[in-house]
Amino acid sequence: MALEGLIITHHAQGHGGRYVARLEGESATGYLEWEPAGEDVRIATHTVVPRSIGGRGVAAALTERLIEDARLQGFRIVPACSYTAARFGEHPEWADLRAG
């Protein structure tokens, strides 16, 4: 899903990371955090989108970026975050990327 004016960047954070979403013209940012769980597994721990930019598909875009990276980099995901778990339930084509 392409959301016009949305830029998602990935930042290392401790041993894990954070995907940060910025919408053009908005000061608020959304994010999806993950932690490592073994060599090729990442736990999606939190997805947070402030109300001021909510309802525009930002959380979905963050999750899709995580999925894209998993396919490109060869890791699997534990969807510990309730939002990410719900998205996995809506996308059976992601089943091969689910760990745990």
C-alpha cells in the first residue's frame, strides 16, 4: 500500500530496531518496534500511531515495511504486538514469515 507523502525509515535501537513513519506536513510520527529473538527471528513488540495521524493507514504501512524487510533479509516475525498479530490474521500469505 502506497500512502502519499509517507516516508518510513528503519533505525537500530539497542539490539533491536524501530521503523519510523513520517507523513509530509505532520510533526507527529508513528513507529513499529522490534526485538531480536534468535538469529533469524524478530519480535514485533509495539506499533504506535498518534491520533493526529491515525486512520490513514500508517500502522498498516509500518507492518508492510516489516514484512517487506523480512522477505528481503530472510527473517521471521513473532507478532507480539496486537496490531501486528491482527494484520497477520488478515494476510494468510504472510504465514511463512510467522515464527511462534
